[in-house]
Amino acid sequence: MAYRYLVAGLGLALMGLGGALLIQQPSPWRIALWLAGAVVVHDGLIAPLVIAVAALTGALGLRLHGIPRAALIVAGSLTAIALPPLLRPGGAANPTVVPLDYLGNWLLAMAAVAVAAGLWAGTRTALRGMRRQP
């Protein structure tokens, strides 16, 4: 129980620090608006998609727990972060503003999430199989 209070106190302290740093910025309302948009994207897009995929796989008789659900959450979060440069129309007038290949890097990140989830699931399955052998 004391651990809970310690973590809650640390969280409140970090929230206070974040608020203090936000107020010191030249345009704090733009940053606050962007943060509110992140909450809307998470609660309005990522979470419902994860729930819908879990419900769909449950209806198909597949159980989506642990590793696949974690992979979906990570992939959704990475996609939400990558959306602004991915959806940016055309090229930038100044090539140093958006210098990277965001689509290629996003696809690489999605592949890394899939490979990590596959390795994690495979390792877990192999370890369970080794424990069950007499």
C-alpha cells in the first residue's frame, strides 16, 4: 500500500513539473492543445481499434491476450506519433524540415514490433514446452 502512495506522489510531482515547464513555454496553449489532441487520438482511435480487434478475434474463436494485444497497442501508439508526417501533403518547401523517410521508417518500426512480438511469443511457447516435458 505504501508503494501505491509513493508512486502516486511521484506522479503528482512529475505532473507539477510538467505543468511548470509548460507555462514557461512561449506558446503553452498550442502545446496543451497538441497534448489534448493526443488524448483524443488515443481515446477516440487507438483504444477503440484495439477493443474492436479483440472483439473480432474473440468472435472468431481466437483469444487476443498478452503479447498480441501489447503489439497492437505499441503499433497503434507508434502510428499515432507518425501520422502527422505520414499524412503531410506533398514535400516540404525546406527539405531539412522533414528530412527523413517517414513512411519507410514507420514500416520498419511496424516490422520490428511484429518480429519482437513473434520472438516473444515463440520464446514463451518454447519455454512452456520445455517445462511440460517429463
